[in-house]
Amino acid sequence: MSNTIIKGAQRAKRKLADLLDEAKAVNLTPPDQHLSVDKKQQQFELKRRTIEEKIRRLKVYVGILGSINEKWLKYIQKQKNAQKRKEEDRYADMVDDNKGLLNLINDDQEAIISLEVYKDEFELVPQRLQQSKINIEPSQLKEPSQMFQQTVNLTQLPLLTFSGDQKLWREFCSSFDAAVHLQKIPDIQKLNYLILCLKENALQAVKGYDIAPENYDVIRKVLVKKIGNLSTIKKLLYNELYSIKGHDREWKTTVESMERILDNWKQWVSVWSIQASKLLSKVDYQFGYWAKSTNKKRTRNSVGR
């Protein structure tokens, strides 16, 4: 009797272990956020069905293995003395290790719980996407030719990408505001364009937010807080300026570096007194040497002509 139970348990264990590996291999990442609403809905639904199928199969074999375990325990309780100890030892061999019967059941039950959480989420997201689609369609239907014209104008404007470099934040904001933010289009479209422009650290900063019209302003504020902080940007530019070598033989390089930083800095700084004094400390008498040297070269060149 116990031999039959053990064989059944071994088969169920192998099958359940395989199903657990399959469940762990399921791709649970959301679809590409740059896809259209319809495509994202399709992919969410496909993922939901895949997860649901894995859950059903896991539940079937967890149930089978659980029934075998109960049957085996009842069988052991009916045995007496030496035979009972023998059956208990055989049962212990089947359940005590990390891949034992009971641990396998527990692992699969935890996997089922995790998969059900994802299934519920993947079921709700398409509904929210559909709702956001419904919300913007009436405005599109009222003036289709105007909406088409807005879309055409939008695509003609170059959209800068932004990877999170704080010194380039203002340039990106100005470009995006002109190309997208100030356009009379739904917030869901603006948000899609914004996400399309974000790369690397900038995209990571807003990871986890749903692509929904109400999140457009939220995500913009998050970007300003995490990347576009004025005091942080000014400090970065100041540190870059102050790190320029004050005694560089090639003063042309030094001056060009200063010009580049100051061109960027003037977008952020309105009062120059402190910054100017620090800047002047970088330009000592050696700058005069560089200027004289440059003038001598120009004089020789003009004489040679």
C-alpha cells in the first residue's frame, strides 16, 4: 500500500516542481509603456491568461499532493509497532529535506498567492486603460480635423530626450513645453510624449506611476523635485566652475570652459556678487600672460602677411 502511495507522491512532486519552475519563468513585467493603449490592453490580457493557467495547474497538483499526504498519514496511523516506525521513517525521508513533500506544497502555495496578486493587477490595468481611452475620445471626436492638425504639428517639432543630467534640465523643459506641454492636447497624450522622452535615470525616477491622465502633473512634479531642484543645479554648476584649474598653461581651454559653464549658469543665477568674486579668484595674473602671448602671436601673424 505504502509503495503505491510513494510512487504517486513522487510523480506529483516531479510535476509540481516542474510547474513551480514554469511559474517562476513567467514574464511578469508590464508591457512596453510606449505601445498604444490597444496593444497594451492585449498584452496585459495575454499575461493575465498565462498567469491564470499556471495558477489552475498549480492548484490541481497542490491538491493532489495534499490528498496523497493525508492518505499516507492515515495509513501510517493504522499501522502498529515496527511496521508503523518503518512507515514513519519512509514518510520522513519524503518530507524532511528542502525539496520534500511539505516544503514543495508550501512553496507552490506561496507561488499561487504571488501569481494571484499579479493576475488581479493585470486584470485591473486594462480596465483603467480603457477608461482613460474613453475619457479622451469625446474631445477627439468633436474636432477630428483640429486634433489631426495638432498631432501633425507635434510630430514636426523635435523632441529632446532626457536621461537625468540636471545641468540639461532647463533645456529639456523649454523644449518639451514648447513641443508638448503648451499644446492643446489631452493630458494622456502629453504624458505619453513625456515618458517617450525620458531615458535612464530620468525614466527610473518616475517608475511605478500608472500611465493615466491624472498622473501627468504628478509625474512632472516628481521630475522637478528629484532632478530639477534649483539649488542643487546651481551647486553643481558652481562646483564645476570652481574645479577649473587656475594655472593651466593652455588658458584658452580654461576660458572656453568658463564660458560654457557661465552660459549654462546664467539661466539659473540672477544675483552675481558672490559668484563673480569666486570667478575672479580663478583668473589671476597668469591670465594676463595668456592674453599677452595671444596678442604677440597675432602681431607676428599680421607682420608676416
